[in-house]
Amino acid sequence: MHIIGFIAIIAVCIVVIWLDIATGLWQQAVILSGIAAGVLTFLLTSLFIERWMNAAAHKRWLPVTRLALIDMLHALADEEHSHIARGRIVTRTIDVSGGPEGVLHSIHAERRAISHALARWTGFLAASADVQPLMDHVAELALLLDAAQDAVLAADEHPTDAGATARMHAAVSAVDTSIAAAAGEIQEALSRMRSTT
């Protein structure tokens, strides 16, 4: 696509220059010449200049991006069982054996840890890094934490309802899976960064 765009822009430039030299069309049709210049400027900017500037900014901010991703990985990892520097990541899980109060406490702790890391880095990552899948995982995780909290509260209100308890376990399991997926996405992003440097 990039090569096709480059060839198309070169062809359009040749046609514009040929029209100017052979016919003098641009001196007679000033508005048309302005439109042609605007189209060429747009094509050059959108296909080449903007990509080049984004790549340069991404490369310049790569160390800070790496720091942000590692900090977010620390927010998701179980610090006692993980060794992030060596690539061994064990994500935290929500323990459902402590009853509804313990599960709610764990959900609030997860939300606090994740929201603190997000507050520090989401704006930067959204503006300067190519981590859209990670942002999708984190957004999904926030929704799943809300759903898990609702399921725990419903199970606490109906302690004899086996269905409510099963829904609580399923919601907590979905949170654990989402945390693992977000941590995996961060590890993949860090691996891609190491391979490009």
C-alpha cells in the first residue's frame, strides 16, 4: 500500500507538472490549481510525512514507553511469585475462598492497583505508543471488575442461591483471565520493542 501510494503521488506530480508546462492550465484556472496543490499536500502528508514523524516520535519515546509498560506489568503481577526482570510473570488472581467480603476486598485492591498505573500512563501510551490491544484489554478488565463486584454483591445477598454463587465464580474467573491476557499483551509489546532495538 505504501509503495502504491508513493507511485500514485509521483504519477500525479508528473501529470500536474506536465499540464503546467504543456498547457499553462494552472495560470488560467487558479482555483483548480489551488485544489490540486491541496490534494498533493494532503497525500504527501498523510502517506509519508505523518508516518515518518510518528515513527520518529515513537522511537524517541521508546524508553519511556518501556518504563510505562513495565510499571503496568508490575500492577498486574503477583510480586511475591513473579520475577519480572527475568521474564517470569505470575499474574494476581482473586481468591474466592474468603467469602464475599474477602472477594470484594480483592476486587477493590485490583481496581486500585490497575487504576493507579493507568492514571500514570494511559494518556502517554495512547498518544505515543502502538498499544491499542493493551488498551482494549484494560478497558475490558475494568468492565469485568464491575461485573464481578455486582456478582459478589448478589451472591452475598442470596447466600443459599447456588446460581448466584456460580455466577460470582464465573465473573471472578473472567477477571483473572482478563488480567492474564493484559499481562500477556504487555509482555508481547515489550518483546516487540526488544526486537526492534
